[in-house]
Amino acid sequence: MEFTMAGALNAALRDSMREDDHVVVYGEDVGKLGGVFRITDGLQAEMGADRCFDTPVAESGIVGTALGMALYGMRPVVEMQFDGFSYPALDQVISHVAKYRNRTRGHVGLPMVIRIPYGGGIGAVEHHSESPEAYYAHTAGLTVVSPGTPADAYALLRASIAFDDPVIFLEPKRRYWLKEDLDLPVTAPPIGTALVRRAGTTATVIAYGPMVSTAMEAATRGAEESGWDLEVVDVRTLSPLDVDTLVESATKTGRALVVHEASRFAGFGAEIAAEVTERAFGYLAAPVLRVTGWDVPYPSAKIERHFLPDADRILDAVARLLEY
Amino acid sequence: MSVGAASLTKAAWQDVGAEGALGESVAHDVDLSNEQLRSLYRLMAVSRRVDRQAINLTRQGALGVYASSHGQEAAQVGAVFALEADDWLFPTYRETVASFARGVDVVEALALFSGSWHCGFDPYQHRVAPLTTPLATQALHATGLAMAARIRHDPIVALTFFGDGAASEGDAHEALNIAAVSAAPVVFVVQNNGYAISVPYRLQTKASSIALRAAGVGMPGIRVDGNDVISVYGAVRTAVDRARRGDGPTLVEAVTYRLEAHTTADDTTRYRSDDEATSWRARDPVHRFLGVLRERQVVDDAYVAEVDAEGETVAARMRDALFGAPAGDPREMFDHVYATRTPQLDAQRMLLEQELRAAEET
């Protein structure tokens, strides 16, 4: 059956709620409306208003109460309506959610998921197109996941809800309408593993979330236009990062670049570049390049396409990799 | 707030009316046996000894810093005395005493200040959450736990403390509002002790009472003399019973005074007068309660001596346990970050291991 990524996420929430009555879903407009992106569509009608409900508009409150629920043994899945609205909750995430297991010397784990639709490319207003992954990935104690395909959206969200530690689940909102034939429930390699999406020999393109599709497009065009055979690695879990899979690929191809929508400076790509360089240095024919958004606040809708990395920007970087 | 004649059977407090103003102080019957009254005194008196000892141990270097509860024993002990065994407490860093009164081992409760670990006890053991430092954040945790209890139909109440300074934080408002909307069985006890470190109440808010905020979110509000343990108990018990009945949260403002500095690292001479503290010493919650207990012959000299001796025993144990306590194994810092150590943490643990071995060899 054909599923969009949005539909796959919805199915994952529904299946998790049916399977475990400790799973509750809440946030802003997730009840009757089914969420502004309809990811929670129909959940309240099926599961009842105790299991899927709307909260006051208070992101810190949503995350802080989820911590209390998880402490009590529930498995809350909360939605931050947009990336740019997730920041009021950062104090709860950084000061408590990430630290609770460590603070309590392992006595209290927090099985909770914070879903954040993120990234640009949908022609949105300010605060609706940002990529905050580096803030979360930098915080010890968090597990940061971002699917790039509908199958992964389903499998990784199910795995995140079943996970015994807090997960920041970053949903690439411009790919909500990406389609794939799925026979649910699909399974996938677990949290903490990267996947080679396309095997190749010319160079490695490392991507996650919304950029997985872009990287695949670049690989197709690179083959057609330049005869390149690009390997595409989907990171899937940003923290803890599956460095082995990235290093294995970079070692094989000898050239690697990482692509993300977020700004370049101190971005997540810098971490990948450093790890791959440190571990694969002797095998690399060129430095690891970063293909990213510019170091500017996310631009307005009419010019965002000049900010976002696309297949052209990736292929330009591949050409630079091959010049070394 | 005016100080009425203390009573063992009458609690007095002001309710916030529907129109959002404080009503007159009204007396309510409180049903406590003499045994319970003695327990209340014992907890308050031993708490005071614990507090004094913690200050002493800080001066002697066994604790890094300590936030005193001196003068707030009635507010803390009176409030937690209204809880049942299965209820939850969400304390701040100033509630060492409340945590102790809930049964947490005092040495474990002081781990935050001794520097042995951020939280020294298992929260599930006594249903006491870690002492929380970022202000008012724990009010949301209490609210969330209460929401979960309501969803599961468990007759559990969560109680959280915060202060007059923390009441200015956004999380305080978010917690009150979400709790009210979701009818969460949670009780918010604001200890209005007059100061947020150096900043006095009048610079935190233009409102005459923190309790008035209850009207703004549509929940009952109570203002009570925080130095009268019977009134605190009575007011909080009313709130706890209301929550357990399914009638939602209550905001209780206990008006008290921080007789000591903010922490042992603070200096009150820079921002307040001795006269002010002296006037509050006259309303000392422990002496005041003991005076009435003696007058009504609920306690005698022998009982007071017994409590004093218990305080000395606890103080001696604190000294023994906290002085020269080993630092613990630094490798453990990698062990509780996640349920399962990541490959990265395994690698870093090994690097630290090498550093430790090298240090041993030199």
C-alpha cells in the first residue's frame, strides 16, 4: 500500500498506541485537528481524549509535563508544532530531559519522544523552516533521529517510542508528502545505525532527513551527466552517530561530503567531517567537504531556494572533491 | 501577614475569591492526634538540627554549598505532612528539609551539595524527585506526573514547592495553567520567603500576594502563615484532599522568611537589615510551635530532650558520613548517560581509564 511519510508517521503513532496503553500523544492542535500537518489525524477519535489531547500553547510546559509523565512510567510522545517553536522548551530538554538518567544515577530513565517537524522548502513564514539538529546533537543524554524515507519514518518512530531514553525525532516536513509502497508494519535497522542507500565508488555523499532525497537525486544526475558512481549514506541517527558505517564508506570511495540544510558554521556536518577525517585520514584523497545552508538566518520563502542545498550544489562539491 | 494566636486545633487561612481578591482569614478545624502533633514537632526540630549541621559542615568544607531552610521548617514539614505514602514530592534545592521529612536519608539528600552525585537517592524509593536547581522547572514535572496519575485513575497527588522568585519564571505560569486546564491532582506550594537571593519580593511582583495568580488560571488559591505549621498543614491538606477527589490543583502561598542567607556563599549584609530578620526571629516556627505544645501539655521536657538527642544523633551521622567521604569512581560518569553505553562513551571511558592509570603510576 502506498504511504506518504505523513501517513507512515500517523500509522506508527496509531500502532504504538494500540500496542501499549502507556503511550500518550499530546501537543498543540494534535487532538481534534490532528495536528497542523495532520500527523496525529484520527488518533483522538480512536484512542480517546486521555490518550491524545490538546494542551495550552506552552512548549516548555509540554516537554516539562512529558518528563513528569515518563517519570510515572508513561511513554509520552509530544509534538512541537514547528522547529522554530521548539526553543521555549530547550531549557527543559537540556536541563532535565537529557540529564535525568545521569542525575539519578540510572534510577530514572525517561522513555519520551519529542517530535519536531523541521527544515525548509515549503514556502513558510519565518520560524517555520529551521534545522535545529546541532543544538540537540550537542547535548549529552539525547538520542537524535531523523528519517529520510516513509519506511524509516514508520520504523524509526516505532523504535523511538519503544526506546528507554528520550528521543528527539526530527521530521523532515518538506518530505511529508514523499510516497513509498509499504507493507506495514515495516522494520528497519535499529536506532544508532546508518544505511548505505546507494552503493557507489566515486565519492560518498552523507545525508539525513530532508537531504536524503536530494542526495539520491544528485547521485542519479551525477551518473547521467558525468558518469559518476556516488555512494549515498543516510545517517538516520545523528546521536549516537554510527561513525563506523560512515568511515567504511569514506574509506572505500576515498572522498566524502556531508550535506545538510542547517547553516555550516558549527553545524552537524562539522562533526561528521571531523570524525571521518580522524578515522579515515589515510584513505582520503581529499578533505571532507560540507554542503550546507549559508551562515544566515533562514531566509524568506521567495529566496529560500538560494539557501537550501540542492543536487547542483552537491554535484559542484563532488567536482571539487575530484579535483584534489 | 498578621500573626494570629497559634492553635493546635484550628488552622487559619485566606482564600482567593472568585473575583480574584483575598478574603478574610478564616479558621478551620484540623484533626491531628497528639501523636501526630509530636511527630510534626520532632520532624521540625530534627530538621532544624540537620539544617544547622549542614551549614556547619559547609563552613568546615564537607559540603560545597548549602541552601538553608532555617525559618521555613513549618512551611516545608507542614506541607509534606499532608501527603500520603504513595504521593510524590518535587522539591527545589531549598527543600533538603522537606525531602528529609518525606523519609529521604539526609546524607543522600545532601549529595547535591556534597558533590558526590547530582542526586544521591533513588526517586522511586520515597517518591521524591531530585532536588531541582533551575527555578520552577520542577513544577511542570509535578504537573506531568499528576496528569499521568489522573489518566491512569491512580489516587496519587503530586506536591511541588517553589519560591517567590521562581514564581516569576515562565515555567511557573505554564505549570499552573496546564494543571488547571487538565485538572491535574497537583498542589503548588509557594514558599514566599521574601527574597530571591538578594532581590526582595516587591521587585518580583507588583501583586500583594502570589496566591492571587490562582484566580488568573482558574484554580483555588490559598494564602497562609507559613510559620504556623498547623495552618500550613491544614491548608495543604485541604488542597491535597481536593486534588485526590479529582477536583484539580491548588496554589498555596506560605508566607515565611529566609532567616539565613540564600546559601552559605551569600552575604545578607549587602541587601537587608538585621532588624528585619530579628522581627521574623520572634515568629520562629519551631519555637512558636513548641511553646503551644508545652502550654497544652502535648509534650514534656523528657520528649523535648528525646528529640534533641535524636537531632544530635543525626548530626553526628552527617558529620561521619560527609567528612572525608570518598569522591567515587570517575568512570561512573559514563555509565548513566543512556540505558546502554554508546560506542563513543565506551571509547571515552577507555581514554579516561588510561589517564587514571597514568596518574597512578606517577
